[in-house]
Amino acid sequence: MPASAVPCVALLLWLALPAGAGVARLDDSSSPRAQVDTDFRRAQPVDGIRFDLPFGRIDYRLATAPYVGRRARIFYVIPAAIPGLRSPAGMQLQWRSHGAFASAGGRPGDRVPVWSGTVATAWMNESFELTLRLDPRELRLPPGAALRFESIFEIETLP
């Protein structure tokens, strides 16, 4: 995308938000484990080409104190650029929620809605059972390297 188009895209995104809405990254620094590392020894074949990598349960602790009493939506944001992955089509992340958030899935670059409502507490605790589905033809990792990424949560406050 040309550099001159970036301000136009940002303006269009801002205009698409409801009046009074604001988007911010939620602080998850008190989560026990934020970064997900692959362990290819746990790979499970899917269809002769792709395979699944289960990560087990990942616990998140989100600081929502600034938003208590406000209507909001929370999104799970998968990073667009993941070192070692050539294309977003090569990876799909799936999660099953063990709490109030929605179970869903997405690819690199996706911003997936997982919760909507009025924020009631200063902390939101959530657990996801994460699984990666990978197409090895889209991976370019150095020998012995792990595929690593850190998804984030964003909150969008509503009027």
C-alpha cells in the first residue's frame, strides 16, 4: 500500500466506529503465559498435508478497571506477521473458551469479536483451549526454530 494511502485508510477506519467509541489494547501483562510457542512433537496429522498443534489451556487476565460500567466489545487479535509463516493461509488458530468469551477461530491479521456487554469488574479472567492448524508448505523456519506469536486483546468502548 502506498504511504499516501495510509492516512486515508486510518480515516476510513475511524469513521466506521460508532460515535464515542474508542479502541485500546487491553493490558494482559499479569497473564501467566502470553506468548505461544510451538512444539512440533505434538503435531497431529489432519489430511495428509496439514496438521494440528494443540497448546492446551492458556489463561488470560485482562485489566479492565478503566472500563468498569461501560458498554464494550472485546476482540482477540491475531498478529498479521508471524516470523516463519509465508502466508496467513498457512495457519488457522482455533480456540474453545472456558469462560464468558466466545469460542471461535481466525487467521493471522484477524480481529475476532469474543465478548460484548457491560464491563462489571476490574479484571476479566478467561481461558482458551488453543489449537493451531498449519500447512507446512507455508512454513519457512530455520532448523530447530519454533513458530512464535503473541495474540492480543483489544477493547472497543461503545457510547
